Amino acid sequence: MDIVDSQVHIGPGGISEMIAAMDALGIRSVLHDEYWIGTPGHPAYRINDKVFRPSAPTAELAAWTHPGRFSYLLRVETFDPELRSIIRLQRDATYCRALRISPGMNRAETASFAHGDYEDVFAGAAECGLPIFVQISGNTDLLAPYLKKFPSVNVIICHTGMPPGKALVGPFATIEGRPDSMDYWTKVASEPTDAALDKVLRIADHPNVAVKWAHAPTMFNTSSYPSEDLRPYFHRMVGAFGSERVMWASDITANQTGESWAELMFWVRNDPQLSDAEKASILGGTARKWLNWEA
């Protein structure tokens, strides 16, 4: 089976170690989202008081030295004065497959997204034929205007599209940094699971949206591996989007619930209710198609 992990973080370094692990597990390719766990926010350049401009030196090195095994996405900031130029550069970069935005990390950015302030990112992606990964933290309904206005842009919802799980309340509150952040994110994380999932499933009516299945035990507040209590939610997701619009990601370098890379992969591969064709789509085919990434 052609297996593609659609999110890992490495850097600086770590390329050889990841290749060895991929070979051991039979993972053919990974999509690299460069974000240095030890120094969050790096690597990026400060442009002004409002904008950091992300870069991806480890990701580019990995892709150039191991073509076919690595590709990458680039995070972009909507208020970067050179946004459209940066997007065009990624269009021309040999191994860049997508852009990523994260308007779901704090209320100010979520409000900005709702106001339409991210339209320039979508317009640039439409011009250059690049898909966009969107971290939206339970507010998938806010995607609808963008999906309608930019039907040629493929959008992949990060981390199941669900609100942050209860284990993420502290990190989200710290990132946002408001006096009431702990109370606010506690309330967000307490939304009934079925109601939050229904909101995600409704956005599947738009044909240009897919979902990335990552951090699911955290987002659904279920047990870690073997996570049998998670499967009903997974099957509802696959039922709504179809296996051709669900892509697997381990995010193994930032996994909160302690599963091994093998456990995260085989949880899907050994699912008793999925056909072999559905497993092949979720574990690799969807990523290949949506990221225009030939095997």
C-alpha cells in the first residue's frame, strides 16, 4: 500500500532518523509542516510588529535530498505585505504542495477569518493552483463563504475540524494569552461531541473540501490506542466525506496521546469496517490526489 502521512514536523535536523522510521513502517512519503517544537514559531522572519514570515529550510533540504519521500507545505500570514509574491514562489517551488493558515488558534484571528480578511490567501491559492490546509478549531461553518467564492481551491480541514479537546485547553489559552482565555477555551472544549461533529459533517456538502484525520483521540476526548470508542466518529466522518476526501496524518512529532507511529497508522489500516480501497484512499490516495503528488 502506498502510505502518505500528511503531517509531520521536523527541524532543525531529524531527516535521517525520520527516513529510517518510515522505511521500518512502510510509509512511502510524508508531508512536512516545518514547525520547531523546541522553539515554537521558528523558523520565521519578523517582518513587522504584526507579521512573522514562516520559512521551511529543513523541509526543503529533506525534499531535495530525498525526492519522493518528502514534500512540504508553507504556512502563510494573511497580513504579510508580500503575501501574493510568497504564494507565487511556492507555486514555482519544486516540492511545495500546499499552503497552511491557522485562524482557529485565537479569537482575534477567527473573527478576522469570519470577516473575510483571508480572501487574499484564497485568491492567491486559486491563481497558483495550490491547496490550503486550514486549522479552524470547530468553526468549520466559517469556511462556507470561502469555499463558495473560490470553488477551484482545494481546502483540507486540519485535525478533524473539531474544537480543541480538553487536553488542549491550557496550550490554547497560553497561545491566546488573554485574561479570560482559560475560561473561554474550557467552554469551547466542552461543546457536546455530537453537535461539534455535526457541524464538521455539514461542510462536506462542498465538493472542494476534505478533512485531515489527525489528533483524533485528543479532539474527540476519547481513549488512546486502541481507541475503539473513537471508531464511530471516524466512520461518520468517512461516511459524510467519503474515503476520497479523508486523509490520514499522524503528526507524530507533536502527538499528545502517546501512540507510536505504527499504532496511529495501523489503527486505520486494521479498521474492520473499511474496505481495502477505502483504507488505500485514507492512508495515501487522498493525499496524492488533493496535493497533486504522484507516487
